Amino acid sequence: MGATTLGALIGGAIDNMSGDDGVADGAMIGAITANVLKVAVPVIATYLVGWAVLRGIEQAADRLMEKGQTA
């Protein structure tokens, strides 16, 4: 099942639980949210991995410089 369909089902179920008159608006919001998350989550994950790698390189360089000064 696609993320858009799953988001629409979850959004519709949440909207139905709140007691509103229709389910369609919740399904549309859920589908749109699922599509936004399909793009945003990989971008955020890539950014975090890149940040962690650069942070590790920075720490490794600091340790190498520290060892070079003490020797």
C-alpha cells in the first residue's frame, strides 16, 4: 500500500474519530502530509548523516593536531 493511500486512510480515520461531518477533508490532509513526508524525511536524514560525518572528521582532525603538538 502506498504512503499516500496510507496517509489518506489514517487522516480519514482521525477525522472520523473527531466527530466531524465528513471524512474527505481528513483524508486529503493525510494524503498531502504523506507526500510531504516522502520528500522531507530523506532530505532530513541525509542532512543528519552528512552533519555527523563532518563532525567526526572535525573531531578526528582536532585529535591529530593535539597529538602533533604534544610530541
